[in-house]
Amino acid sequence: MTLIIACGLKREARIFDRPGRDIVVVTGGGVAATLERDLDDQAEMFPGIILSCGIAGALAPSLQPGDVVIDGNVVVVERLGQALPHAHRGGILGNDAITATAAEKRILHERTGAIAVDMESHVAARVAVRKGLLFAALRVISDCADDDLPPAALVGMRPDGGMALGAVLASLARNPRQLPAVIRTGRQADQAFRSLAQAFDAIIGAGIDRLGLPAR
């Protein structure tokens, strides 16, 4: 069964690129409409499990950079949990825009009970419902619930999922005082990407892309 992965960044997509495995990666670049259209197309051609996979922001104060969170269809989540016994199970909220401030995160956590937030899971879940496919999310925490993201981090993603280095540097030039927060954010992201690679190795080793599950 094809594993259709929805992510936002090219850096994430490179982690999921596994030649010889039945995996299709769709990169949204933070543009929900583009991600939804491309996921629809891939799900039509290769019906399988849709997995939202990548980094996320923490909504629960207990979560730290590098922590793994899983959510979604109970059968798929159980299989993910077998491969990732230390993963946190809880709601992963999708949002069209970056959740940038600690205040926003606190409000979302109190309002929804979700423990993590990303920009792809709600889109991937909609496509899965529309196509009658199984859906799950595997997300690794990058920024903590009490972190305010610096302005440079909010302009760092291009629509193709690549890094907008020019925009980041321009933001730093306008406001050099954000540099410590940019460095902190970068270090946390590096930790998250390392953990994401390890988690994805674990679920592929457990054969998540070879599950013979019926559509729900």
C-alpha cells in the first residue's frame, strides 16, 4: 500500500525519500491550496495511507524539541506507536498560518486540547476523508509552547518548501536584536530534524509503508 506523505519543507522531504519503497512525498511549502490539490492528485493515482509528517510547534508545555507526537486513525497510530514506543499520543492541530507566539499556542491548547500544531495535518486529513483513505500524523516538536518565533523564522519558507535565505537575512538586517532567538530557533529545528530522521527510519523499518490495511 502506498504511503503518501504530506509535508511542508524540502528538508523534510529529503528525509522521506527512500528509493525502492512505495512512498510518494508531497511538499506544500506552507500553501494549503497547493498541498491539497497535489495530495488529491496523488491519492487518486496511488490510494494508500496518507501520513502528515514533519516538524511542529508544541502546544502542550510539557513537550520539548525532538519529542515525537502521533495522532490519527487508531490502527495506524497503534502501528506507529509500536515502532516509536516513546512517542506522545495526542491531538495534532493543523493551521493554515504559522502559530508564532506563546500566547497563540496557549489559546489553541486551551481551546482544542491539541498538544502540537503544524501547517499540513488538517489538509492531509481532509483529503483522506474525501478519498476514503486512512490518515495519521507523525510530528516532531521544534519550538516549545512558551517560545515566540522571531520574525525571520516567519519568512523563511518559500512556496516550493525551500529556504528563503534572502528574506531571512533581510529580516535580520532590519532587526538585528532577533539574532539570539533566530539562533535558538535554528538549534531547536536541527534537533527536531535529527529526531524526525530517526523516527522515520524506525517506522520504515517496521514496515509502515507495507501495511495491507483496508480503506476506512
